[in-house]
Amino acid sequence: MSKLTHIDETGRARMVDVSDKAVTAREAVAEGFVRMSAATLRLALSGEGRKGDVRSVAEVAGVMAAKQTSTLIPMCHPLAITKAEVKIEPAEGGLSVTARVKTSGQTGVEMEALTAVSVACLTLYDMLKAAEKGMVIEAVRLVSKTGGKSGDWTAI
């Protein structure tokens, strides 16, 4: 097992020093899913819910969350994000959420993409909970990342 970068020699949490890392183009894609009944999915897609167009609001919430990741996750570096895009699409059994985040910097944007997906899923839940409290947020994961010393990575 490799050494955890956010833990120092004494076992204490620390922010990783990235000052000697090269600035490279970096991108991360994450995904998640909100499982719901067919009736709730129809409501979400209609744009006629009591709270309006839930997909558009959740997409904006995801972008806003990506930009706030370092305030939510203690050891994340504040980053100059050059692109944050969240897409919510209908899928079998619910709504699929995908986030793509880019930057040019010394550290990656995996946490920003994962945060964007998570908050978009939570926003969908919040906006649709009056119709169905039993929705399930699932399968939030990193799909791919590019750039940096560790190179490119894609989920299997």
C-alpha cells in the first residue's frame, strides 16, 4: 500500500505541499445516480415540479459546489477552475449525473468533480423529496482523470 499523502510521518493530517509540482492541464470526470420511481422521474423531466426545473437548478448547484470544494473538504487546495460542467440526463430508473472539471495547475480536480456530482444529486433529492422520500443516491465515483505526475486514469 502506498503512503497516504495527507498524513505526515507522525500520523497527523496535513495539506500536501504542491509547490514543486509542475503546472499541467488537468481534468476529472465523475458520475452519480439518483434512483427514483417512474412517476418521480416523469415529474423531474416535466419541468413542472413545485420547485421548477429541477435538473437546471441541480446542474447549477453542482457547478457552484465544484468552485467551493476547498471550503468543504479540509485538505483540498483552492483551485482556479477553468471549466465546470454538470449534466443531468434521464436513465433507466432515475437520473444520471455527470460532472467534468478542468484546470491548469499543480494538483488535480478529482475532488471538485466528485463534489459537483454529490451536490447535484443532493439538490435533485431536495427538490423532489416532496414527491418521493425513498429516492437513493448511488454510484458516485470518479470516472477518469488526466494530467499530473501520476498520469491519466480511467475507471474499469
